[in-house]
Amino acid sequence: MFAYRLIVRGRVQRVGFRRYVLEHARALGLKGNIRNEDDDSVHIHAQGDDENAFNKFIELIKNAPSPAYVSSVEIIPTQVEEHKSFKIVYGELGDELQEGFGAMQSVFEDYRQEFRAYVAEFRSFASRTDANFADLKQELRSFASRTDANFADLKQELRSFASRTDANFADLKQEVRSVRDEVKALADRTDANFADLKQEVRSVRDEVKALADRTDANFKVIEVKYGEISEKLTLILNELKKSNEETRADLTRAMNMLADILNRLIRLEEQRQQKQQQ
């Protein structure tokens, strides 16, 4: 049987890293424990019989998912200890509460950054759309001006032609009909262009709705993460509840803090929905 002490550095505290390591260590059949250190590192004692499982364990640690980030893993051979399973060595109540709130804050911050990126992308798209509409409007005005000038010239030419000879009136009438057909064709093409423009605007509206749906989904994920962290903190608090009167007072304050955070999240979600409806 082998045994190693691992010193993991990086962004590994208050981001749910210990729970991530616990789940994978148990899945790979390793025994030992994991605990936070005062220097913001995490120490792991891991032992077992399968070297391949241990190597996979190291790779999983190095590639911990966001918001955790592992900058280095120091592997030190050590003595085999008496462990029946793999466990988390918890610190004091205040530290564990800070760990739970820190993990929730890290997840929320990642979703907030993602939402800001969506907002910036939408603003950029809106800016480009406004510029395109401005160009289209200018082009239509220029076209209308040229058309008015062309019709003015045509009108003058028709008057001059009519005054010179009545014999060519039949040809003039035919030419006018031809011009009318061209104008009608132009109007039909303009209607088609406006139909395409209308379809594009609808597409933009669908994309905005999809963005709103993704934002709602992100907030739901935050609520789920909050529920998971709340359940874990509740388990810790229940284990410590039997200690003494001072601990029970700490538990009461912690539960009040959780209730206050939940109420704030609900108010933020209601405000966001109200802004979206406006």
C-alpha cells in the first residue's frame, strides 16, 4: 500500500474544492483526508493500493473545474495511516461558514461575469443595428431624391415632347406606361426588401429572448447551488448543534444570515424580472 501527502496551492479554498476532491477520492477507492491550511493551501493525505487510480486522482486535482484553480501540486511520500475512508477535516465553525459563503460567492461571481459578457455583446449588436438602420435610411433618402429629380426631368421632357407634336402622343403614352411598370417593379422590390428587414428584426428579437432565457437558467443554477451549499451547511450545523449554548447561538446567527441571503436573492430576481418586463 502506498501513501502520499499532497500540498495543493492556487485558488483552492472557499470554492468547493474539498468537496470535489472528496467525491473523486471515494470514487477511485482512495482513503485519507483533506483539510484547509492557514496559508490558503490545501493538504491531502491519500493512500491506497492502485497506483493508476492515484495517478488519475492527481490529474483530476490539477484540472479542478472553475471557480477553483490549481497552480501547483507537491507530492510527498509519507507513512500509511489508519483510515477507513476518505473524509474532510473541518475547521472551526466560523471558518467553515466562510468557506460555504465563499464558494457561493465565487459561483455567483462567475455567473455575473458571464451575464455582463452577454450584456456587452448585446449592446455591441444593438449599436451595429442602429448604424445599419441609419445607413439604410440615408440610402433611401438619397434614392428618393434621385427619383424625384428623375421624375422632374421626365415630366419636363414629356411636356416638351407633347408641345412639339401630337403625332407622337401614342408613343409617349406607351413610354409613360413603361415608366409606370418600372416604378411598380421598384415598389415590389422595395416591399421585398422591407420584408427581409422585418424578418431580420424578428430574428434579433428571438436572439434577445434566447439571451433572457439563458439568463433565467443561470439564475436557476445559482439557486440550485445555493440550495446545495445550504444543505451542506445545515448538516455541519446539526453536527455541532449539541456542543454548548454559545455554539447554538452561532448556529442561530448563521441560519439568520442564510435566510437574509435567500431573501436578497429573491428580491434581486424579482427586480430583474420587473426590468425585463419593462
